[in-house]
Amino acid sequence: MSESFGDAYLDIETTGLSPESCPITVIGIHICRPEQAEEFIQLVGDDITSESLLNALAGVGTIYTYNGARFDLPYIKRRLGVDLLAEGFNHCDLMNHCHRHGLYGGLKKVEPLLGIKRILPEVNGYEAVRLWWRFINDLDQTALTTLLEYNKEDTQNLKIIRHRLIIGTIPDTDMV
């Protein structure tokens, strides 16, 4: 880990809930480093490796997720053999901050309670799995594009949630 200590908003997509039998299909990482332009990285399919993930997170100090303590980070550890906490990253699970503010449920339930609108409101975790299989089985590029946009929207909305609940400001990404 480098010394610039930026923030990363991370979200994964998978083909199911079991890390033993269900691969990670997409890792989306929205990176905000001090005095640098924001960056968005997506690792997809066979490009998802421990090395590519750690390279993408270079210069990051804190990783923000939603339910990541119970899902994303353990899933990554099980599938890729990378314990991001042991690698020296700090982790903040925004779901816990939502709970402290009386906001319960999954990300898609909490977003409207915070006034966050989605560009793809019809896509959810179940649909994300279907989109992946349409891409794999039918070579449907539109399905992959939709899945990647959905994943990107998740990571951007994590930043908005953090700013609204922890920092108390509205970030530029609200305008997206």
C-alpha cells in the first residue's frame, strides 16, 4: 500500500451467495485519491485475480462497502485468497452507519430513504446474475454493459451515502 491513502468504494457482483461455488463476476472500485481525479476500475471475469485487485487498490487507505464486512470482503478472501484487512487496508461498512441513523435494509432500500435515485432502478442482485449469464451464454454485450453500469452505480452511490451520513456534505457525484 502506498502513502497517498485515498478512499475506495468497492462492490462485487457474483453468480450467487456461496463463495465455494459461485465466482465473482465483477469487482467495481471507485477510487478517490487526494489531489487527483477520481478513477473507476472494473475487474471482470478472468481479469479478477488477487494481483489485479491489489494493483487496483494501490494508494488506497480505506475501503468503503455496504454489507462488505459480511459479504464482499469475506467473499474476496475466500475466492481470491486476499484478506484486505491483513493487507493493511482500513474498512468502513456503510451499512453500520445506516443502521445508526435508523436506515435498515439492503443498499437499494436505503438509497431512496437518503434521496438517492438510481439510473437503473430495475436492476438488482438477482438481475445482475441473469445479466452475467446472458453475457456468458449468449455473448450478449448489452447485458454486460448493463451489469457494468449497475455495478458502477453501486460504487458511486456508496460515496454519496458516506458523504451524507458521515461527512455531512453532498458530493459532486449526486449530479450523475
